[in-house]
Amino acid sequence: MNDQQNVQDVDVLIEHGCVITLDAARRVIDDGAVAVKGERIVEVGETHALAQRYRAARRIDARRKAVLPGLIDAHAHAGHAMLRTLGGANGEAWTAACEAIYTRASDEAFWELESHLAALERLKAGVTTGVSLLGGGDSIMRVDDPVYARRHCDAVVRTGTRSIVAVGPSRPPEPRAYTRHGASGSETRNVDFAQMHDVCKAIIDDCHGDAGGRIEIALALPVYAPEHDPAAAAYERDYRREAARYAGLAGERGLRLTQDGHRAGTLDFAHRELGLLNKKSFMSHAIDLRPADIEACVATGASIVHNPSAIMSIIGRCPVPELIDAGVTVAIGSDGAAPDRGYDMFRHMWQCMHYHRRHFRDPDVLPHGKVLEMVTIDAARALSIDDELGSLEAGKLADIILVDLFKPHMMPMHMPVYRVTCFANAGDVCMTMVGGKILMEDYRVRSVTESDVLERVHEAAELALERAGLRHLMAAPPTLWGRSHY
């Protein structure tokens, strides 16, 4: 009788899996279990022990599967999933297409459906939390009206995942022309920095903390880099003013701040001259850093997001091992989902390891466990959410994924951490849970109708290309075949 009285009721018991906890002890439990009640984890341990302590409304057999915390993508761009491969290898054409579509050719449906597409891809890849800058290409943000962020967030909420949506001004000069498309026609108007700031504040008021905290807003600023972009020097006053304005807003609202595209010298400047680095700032790319840049991160507690599959990582190298050795938190981002990469964080882990090993000509660089940390607990720490996410521990939110290990490319069944980081891919994720709610099971998405989303996405992309007059960018370049260079 006493034993029965000690049994606790839970909603879900995931049992008999290989549980890779990413907790402080980095436990890997061969026959492990995770008990979930409501939106939180109750206990993580061995199956035989938890099976005696908990009576579950739903039991999930995770035999031959790895049980992991949901993956975290610390840097990507809303809008980009609609622009995959556009322009072929012509990076300048692709960047120009981003500006044209994001400011002149996209409507509310575009931003909603792109968000649906990105959230769906992330969900199926086991990415339960993702950062999305509301635009990009070259710091072109959709901040002429709060409706676009609202529609983006609505789609994430319906899909069921978590998103940190970063908003902020487009790069100088001002004003910037934006076109709004509606049932009664199209209207183009010029939007200055003061108006963009008002829109960002409205987005924070409307969206931050939405869906029980699954939606959060961060602030984003273009990087001031006159050494690398001489034309920016003419707008130094604008960069300084907006940096002060958004740093003040971040402090006032307690928000994170991010920047996309740091490189040699710019982190040091952002710290010394602009005051943008602190424990809640996470800075992306960070290639070819100088000692003063690394010192600025160490002194302030700012984190770095490395995007190993991005074009900037071809132009220069983010010194990830050096940053880690200096005590800086480094996360991995997809920089997705375009022009040539998606939200498969397994791919980006693999790319990260080989990228830096080749640089040092040393296969011991970046152990497999470290890169797994960089898409889980380290990414959570970089985003200041490690008290809630990033590991499987009692009290944390139940963001959990199952990775199928019983496949030819994952056999034989030993050394599970290595198999997850070396051989797994997005298609091996068979279950995704966010906040205790199962969004995908047995590879089938339950939160939205996948085929409906995909059909509507294609229609919206076609319309945007038509409006922008960019169909020619879908043609294969004449140098696609038979040559060593484009």
C-alpha cells in the first residue's frame, strides 16, 4: 500500500532510451527515462527506477533512440527560407534580391508563410528554439509596420516551437522605402529611423512573452564596420545614434541584443565606443577577430554565435577554439535558411568540427561533446535561457527530441554521442516535444498540416518573385557545369 501511495502521476514517461542529458555531469544514461508533467521535466534517470516511481498517462518507448534536449539555432533570418538558391552562386544578386523582396515585394502572407515554413523545418529537424532576425541580406529589416512581426510570431505559435525574434533598424542611410500590399492595392512610403524605432517598440509590446513565453523579442543592430565597408563611414553619426537608442531600449525592457556580421575590430569598437556588449548580448559571425575583440567578450560576458556553414565563414574564420579557451560562450547558428543552407543543426555541428580541424590541421580540435553543447546548453547560455532550456534536468522545460539510432548510417549501436554528432541528420529526428507537448511523433507533424503549409508557401514565393521582377535569378548560370569556378 505504501509503495502505491508513493507512486506519482505524470503525463509522459519516455523510457528505455539512450538519454544524453547535457546536465552539469554530462550524464549519458544507456537505459534512461525522462518523466514529464505539464510543461516541465520531473526527473531524469534510469528506466527501472523511474518506472517504479511514476505512473504515466502516456508511455513512449525510446528503445534504439537517443533522447536529447531540443536543439537551439542561435542565429538565422526570417524571410530567407523563401529565397533559397536564388541567384545561384551570385552573392551580390542574392543580397539585392533580399532587399527588393523584403522591402517592396513581400506582403503579410509572405512573412506568415515563410515563418510557417521555417518553424516546420526546424520542428522536423529537432530545433525547438530558434533565433530569427526579421529580415537580413545586408541588415534590411521589415520594421515599417508591426504587422509583419505579428504574422511571423503567429505562425510560430501555431507550429508550437519557440522563437526569439530580433528586430531593429535597417542599415543606414535613412529613410528607406517600403511597399505595403493590400486588397485595395499597393502603397510605398519612406520610413525613417524614428519610425522604425516606434515600430520595434510596438512589436515588443505586442509580441514579447507571447504564447506563455514561447515568443520573445530581441533587438538587432547593423554592425558599424568602416574598415571593411568604407561607405559606412559617411553614416557614423547614424550608427552611433541608433546604437545608443536601442541599447537604451534593451536596458529599459530587459531585452537581449544581437548584431549580425562582426569581424576584425568591430567587437572592440562596439564595446568601447557603443557600449553594446554585455551578458545579454550575443554577436554573430565574428570572423578574423583580433585580441581586443576577444578581450571585449571576456570582459563583458558577451557570447558569440558561430555560423560555420555561412558565406562569411568562407571569407574569414571565427576563432572558436580560441574563444572557448578564453572562457567565451560560443553557440552554433545556421544563418539559414538561404542561400545554400538550412536548419539542420547536425550538419552545422559536423561542419564546425571539420572547419576548425582543417584550419589547425589537428583532428583533436573541438571534441564531439563540445559541439553538441554548442547547439544545446551553450546555445541556451548564449541566449540567457539556460535556466529553463538546453539540458534534460528536473525543473527545466520539457523540450525533448528523439533521434533514431537504428538506421544503417547510425550503426553499430555504441558511442551514441559520436553517432549523433558525426552521422545523424535532420531526417533522423522522429519525435519533437516542446513544453511537454508532442509536436511530431513517428516523423509525422501533429501541430500543423504539413502539405497545406507547403502548397501555400510555394504560391507566396511565386507572387513575391513576380512583384520583384526577379524570375531571371532562378535560371542556372552558364558556368554551372564543367568548370572549376563560377
